[in-house]
Amino acid sequence: MAAPSRPAICEEFTVPNLKNHKFFCALPFHHVQVKTSGEYAPCCMHAVPAFEKMNINQHSLIQWQRSRYLREVQDHMLNDQPHAGCAKCWSHEKQGFASLRQRTKHEYEILGVDTDQAGIKNCEIDIDNICNLKCLMCNEKNSSAILAENVKLKINKITQKDIEWSDLGYTHLKDILDIKQLKVLNVRGGEPMVNKKLMAVLEEIPASKARLMLLHITTNGTRFDERWKTVLAKFGLVRIMFSLDAVGPLLEYMRYPACWSEIQDNVDRLLLLPNVKATVHCVVQNLNISSLEGIVRWCDHKKLFLTMDALTSPDYLHLTNLPSRQKNIALTNLQYLLLGSSSSNVRTFVQSCLERLHNSAYDPRLWQAFIDEVSRRDQLRDNSWRAFISDI
């Protein structure tokens, strides 16, 4: 099937009713992500080739929408063909995990987003990489703290100046936020609640517009103050997604130097706000695959909806990268969780993890990469992965 003809400006384009096509995704038509580096992308899961990248510090949203690359992605969707840049979602679905494509479709149905008319309705911005944590699964583009640590380790590939946005970049961002049909504003980072520039951007959004929007904030839960309380109050609905991969000492190790008691206090304070709905997102990897019951039980106690994703990078943290003894422990604990959880969402994910572990083979080189990469950070932080995983 040939893609329908359309005008040059994507936001004027009418999207045919192809939502039931196997490979169709609404995000390339209705969503834009601006990464910490300023690079545009159809969504946070999409891998844009280096030679196709466009940056908010030099290019406007309209230029991105008119780009050859975005048009190519859209044409693949209209022709019900998979696009190479969408490989992460197809991989997740093949493994039995819910992909961003599937979750977005469900969310748009709940929010009543009209996907028949193209145009940006969902904007995801990652202003700067400012962050107070050094999460082991994170990278220097998304955490200034990791970047500073990488500088100490002499392994950094960028500097902090490479992440800073220009004045033109902020002008282009303001143009995006002025779009009338914008219904969802998704802010990430870095850590949004330690980012003063982000707070200033949100404070400038008129209350009349904010009342009609869903503000989604992905946060590590370590910071919350009265100024943020004022900013959140003007939005019609605020959805807080807490990035929490464990509880107690394991959480503090994986997301160093987080304090679990402070996170719990901030969660409780945010849940008291009348326009706030909260969820928890857990990234499952070899460090927490044997300990998922803790975060599941904590979410049950707090009545917080829990979503889980399998970590995709770095590969040495993959949930299957375990020595045989620890793999057997993980299988036993997952089986127990599968039988004990009342959440169909959790059970479906756990079943997928069990299948992946059963079908995985131990790779000593990848396990050694885990030891090498994590141990050098442990030396700076004065802690040890061996408190949570045995390599015997």
C-alpha cells in the first residue's frame, strides 16, 4: 500500500485510521522528544541515526517535522512496516513486555487524544542532565553526577558544556510549549526537581493553559519543596512517575547516594496533593531481579500502580547476566512472586522474566564486564555490589 499523499507541513496532515495495523504507532505523528543534548526524536525509545539528527539549539520544531527522516518514519507507519529506529519497542513486544507504543495507545484512549489529526499533542523534554544521583544504569548524558564521576575515572566522552542549551534552544522550546493543542507535557532529565531552569520554564506556562494539560514528571523522589508544590498546583492533572528499582539498602546502592527514608517522605507528601496521581516505574536488571518482591509489596502497601521494564543498556546489567547460583536464586524468587502477586501487570512481566532467564546462557565475558565496570564505581563510592549479588 502506498502512503497517502500529504502537504509539506506535517501538522496539517490527516492521519488515516490505521491504528489496528500491526506496526502503527501514533508517536511519530503526535509526539516530540527533546533530549538533554537538545536532539529531537520521535520518542524516547527511538534511535535516530547520527547523520539524521537535528538539535533544538539550531533547528525549530517545524524544521524537525519537515525533516526527511521523520517523514520516512511516518511513511513506514502508514504502510504498516517496521522501522529500524523502533527496534526497542518491537524487541520488548517480542519478549512479551508492554512497549511504549502499546502503553501510549492505551493512554491516548484514556485521555481522549484525537489521533486522527496530526500535530504535537505530547511533548517530552529533558532539559539538561542536572541530577543529584549516580544511578548505575544511567549515563553521562542523563546525569551530571555520573558525568562528574566519569571525569574522575577519566572515561568521560563529553563535557558539561556539551549538554547546555543555547538561548535559541530555549526560544524553540517556548514555541513548542505555546502549541494550542498540546495536551501532555512530559518532563524528565536528569532529575527535574533539582533543575532550576526547568522550574522557570514551567512557571511561565499560563495557569489558563496549564489547567487543560497533563504534566508528567519522572523523578527519583529525592527532592520536593514548596516552590514545586506551587508549580504543580496550577496544572489540571499531574502524574508523578517515581523511578524506583528496589527498596531500602539496594535502592540506595543502585541509585547512589539516594536515601530511602527521604524518598518515602517525599512520596507521602506528593500523594497528599489533590491533583497528583502517582505511579512507580522499575527498571529490572541483574542487580534487582532477585529482589523484586520488595518494590512490589511496597507499591501494594502505598496503592501505587507499578510498571516494570527490562533494562536494555548497558548490556552488562541485563537481567540475564548472572552466575548460575544467583540465576537459580532469581528463578526461585520470581516463581514465588508469580504465585503471590495479585497484579496481572506484575505477573505478566514476571512470567516474561522467567522465560528469559530459563532461555539464557551464562556468558563469563559479560559477567566479567559487570564486575569491572561496577567495581570501579564502587571504589569511589566506598560500597560493593557483592552485598547484593554472589558470583559463586
